Amino acid sequence: MRKLMRMAMASGCGCLLLAGCSPQQDQPSVAAGVAPAASGSVLELTDATFGPQTAQGVVLVDFWAPWCGPCRMQGPLVETVAGRLGKTAKVAKVNVDQASQTAQKFGVQSIPTLIVLKDGKPFKPFVGVTQPDELIAAVKAALESK
């Protein structure tokens, strides 16, 4: 387990989702709601809302958990992306603890994982903390693809 954790940290991703592992309960958590970004907003999706919200168009989805340090670093970057994209594409977050079926469906094994979806299908995945310019470029590529 320690070897896996060291490998995850070396790859830029600090949180693993492994069978039998659970977050420490005494760590502070990030508030459940996400404040809207300047000209766009970040949607909070659940297993029930994921399908309808991602079925059409381009959506950047951030798979995260409140106990994950790198996820807390990624959060403000995702809000920046939402603000810069405005209404061009949706930006959403999925708490993997609350929407485990969706995380499993997309094969999320470590967090943060971000996936650009086009019409409900994966277009480009990212694992680990990813900068806004790289995410925006992927969203724009998805918007331009046929």
C-alpha cells in the first residue's frame, strides 16, 4: 500500500481509490456546494443527475472527494475554467464518495480525475492536478471535433 501511495504521489496524484481503503473521518471537508465562478458555474452532479446533464454537448467533469488534498487544489482551477468558458461548455464536479456508480462507470481509480465528455462519451481524460489552460484547450478541441 505504501508503495502505491508513493507511486501516486510521484505521478502528481495524491489520492487513490482502492477497494478496502477509506478516507480518514477526522479530516475537514470542503463544503458540499460549489460557489459559482465569475461568468460560468460549476454544477454538482450525482449518479441520478449525471446522465441527463452530460448527454449532449461538451462537459468537463471533475471527479473528486472532499478528503483529497490534490482535489482541493484542483477545485479553484476548475472554477477558473468555468469562469473562462462561460456558457460555451458545462463544467461539473462529481463527488466520488456520493456518486460511486458514475465514478466506476468511467473507470476512475485515482482522484482528481477530470474527463472532457462530448455527447456523454469520454473525449479526453486527465489524472492529477491539471492547469486551466490545458483543460480549456481540451474543451475547445472537443467543441471543434465532429
